[in-house]
Amino acid sequence: MKPIIIGIAGGSGSGKTTLAKKICQQFGFDQCAILSQDHYYHDQSKKFDGDGGSVNFDHPSSLDFDLLAQHLEQLKKGQPIEVPVYDFVTHSRKPISEKMNPVPVVVVDGTLLFSQPQILNKVDHKLFVDVPENVRFERRLRRDVEERGRTPEGVKKQFLAQVKPMHDQYVEPSKKFADHLTRDNFDVASFCNIISKHD
């Protein structure tokens, strides 16, 4: 079985994970799985110097894209992978992993996916979620405070110092590689039907 790989990129807080879940729901969660870029952060526990500090989590170098590319290749070959588990509170990679078996459809989502050639050539269908900056910031603020134990001040500082500059430098230019630019009204059902018929 050679899985179909769907890539979803876009700015932080654009709704990539929500779209990924909708796509998997359409195919059926027994036929579709989500693989997030967020699992592939390098361990930053020894470098972290405070909320909104100098560690730039939005630069491509903060992520192990070579490992992600290797895992996508393994899935394409019908092989299971061991997905890293990243702890956003301690900024460390846990000593455990989560096994992921190949399924007919794999949705991989992340801000920087399309900025990385080794990921682009593994993805069969590329979606870019194009959402205004103010909307993305409000969503990120809510997520980081509620789910990741961040402070509003630290989130805002990081957004202005790192998230926005990295978005402008890496994320926004990468949307030229997308097959589809999407917004909140994206027709998931039609997209999935087209994939099912052609793949």
C-alpha cells in the first residue's frame, strides 16, 4: 500500500490542524492519519531562556525535517514509523515515541513544510491555509496560553520578534508551491472526492 500524502502548510494559527482533522473525518479515521510538524522539534530544553526568549521555534533549523522526510518515505513504502513526542512545557523531546502505522491517506501539517525541498518531494497534494495575520495571532495567543502554559506577554513578544519575521521570510513565500490556497470555506468533501477518484 502506497499512502497518499497530503501536506497542509500556512501561518501559525491559520487552522491547519482543524483542516487536517476535517480531511481525516471525511476519509474516515481508520483510513487516514495526521502527522504534525510539531512532533519534530529539536530538544531545546538546554537553550530555552524564558517565555518569548532567544530560542526561535519558528526558524526551520529548530525542526528535524530530515527525520520527518525519512518518516514520510517509510510510510510511502508501507512501513510503520516511530513518531517523536515533544513536550511544549519543558521544550524537550521525551524519551518515548508513538508508533504510527501506514494508512491509505496521511495528512502532514506544519508552518514550514513547503519551505523544505525534502518534504515537498514527498507530498502528493499541497494545501496552503491563507488567513490574515490578526486572526492567526488571536488563535495562537489562545492556544499557547490555554494548552501550552504560556503567558500572554510572552506569546505577543515571540510573535513580533520571531513568528511574524519567520512567516514573512519562509512561510508566506512557500505558498507558491501549493496546489490549492484555502480559507475557512474550503470544500473538504469535494477535495477528498477528487483525490479518491484520481489516486
